[in-house]
Amino acid sequence: MILLISVELPKSIKPCPIIEALVEIRFNPSIPNEAVFGAIFTSFREKFAKPEALNILQIPDVIRNSDPNLRIQPHYKLQHDDYSLSVGPEVFTFSMGPEYAGWEIFYQEIQTVLNDIGKLNIIEKISRIGVRYINFFENGILNKIKIGIDWENTIFNPKTSNYRFEIESENCINTLQIIEPAILESKTPQGIKTMNGAVIDIDSFTGVMDNSKDMDWVIDVINQNHLEEKKVFFNLLKEEYIMELNPKY
């Protein structure tokens, strides 16, 4: 277990490296699996655009249902401006990006979506609550973080690095991945823009062992997990680099 040292957390940094922020809820449904998407789409059809069928639907049902990893994948995606809601028989994911407006705004939208889903009474048991942030750094990140490898009598400067850690905190487990180099493609009026850089991906999640379906409690867990994710992120960066990001406290 890695213990996080408490640091003062900025409310924002600029430029903001977040390209996607998302909340994922995995659950056992109280209705037939095939009815989950219809129930959610009926409730959200006025806010979100026409659903997009995802590639997983090309896999036969018998394979999807027998593979635990495939069973928790979304089947459809609903989009509205910078928000999207992805839904599968045992999961839904609410995300914001690539433009991130800050936690206060995103958290308000999370509360609205979860309260509306809670009213549908489609959840029998929640098995996982996750908050995930994906950050992209165009100029790389390895020389700006506190993680390194000390290899005796060797100059260790790999061309490709992929670190993965599980950091246990009081309320959740934080899965941290650092990938460099990484490529980001984004749509612009001129076409597709490609950037080379690095990714910091943090997934802070809580496994839920009881039958709680209280959305106020779920929303509180999400807020706690977001705080833990933020601690991991800013504990990772060197202090001098944080100052380069124009932090606001």
C-alpha cells in the first residue's frame, strides 16, 4: 500500500490537461437485461441525441453474456454537447470532455443524472462506483513526476514507459496508469489534429458489498472518490511543475 502525503489541492490549473472525466456505476439490474437501455433512453431521450450503437453489439450475445469483462461494457452511447451517457445491461457511464468545465459543474450534472436514474428503480445492487480522469500532456510528463526507477550502474531512460500502480486510500482504491509516449487525436474545423505526448489515467473506485440503492449515498461516494483521485494526481506531480500550471487555490 502506498500512503499519500496530504498536500494543498488547487481548485484548478491552466492549461487544464483533462481530456475526459467520467463516473461509472456497475450494477445488477432489477429488470431484464434487455430492458435496461430502453428504460434509461426513455427517461433521457429529450436531453440526449439519438443513441449510437457501439461496436460490442457486433459480438454475439452468447459470447458477451459468458465473458465477465464484456458484460460490463456499454452497448449504446447518448451524446449532448460535452456530455455523454453510455449504457449497458449492467453498467452506465456518464462523462464530460474533451472540454472540462470543472468539478462543481460536472458534479451538479452527475447528481441530476443519477437522481433521474434512481427514480427508474432498475438497480437491484451496485457492485462498483468509479471516478476516472484521463489527462493528456503534449510535451510529455516523465520528467515532471515524482516516480522514477533507480537502476544501479545504469542510466535508465527508456523510449517507452507504461507504469501501473494500485494505491489504496481510506475510502477507495486508485488505479494509476502513466503512458509515454501517447497519441491524442482530436477533431477540429480543419480536420483531425494529432498530438504526441503522455497520459496520466486515474480510476478511483469503491466496490460496494451491500444492497444500497440510495442515490444520495452513491453521490456522496462519488464526491469522496473524486477527492481521492485529485490527491493522487497532485501528489504525483513535482511541486515546481504544479507552479508552472498556474494553480488557483
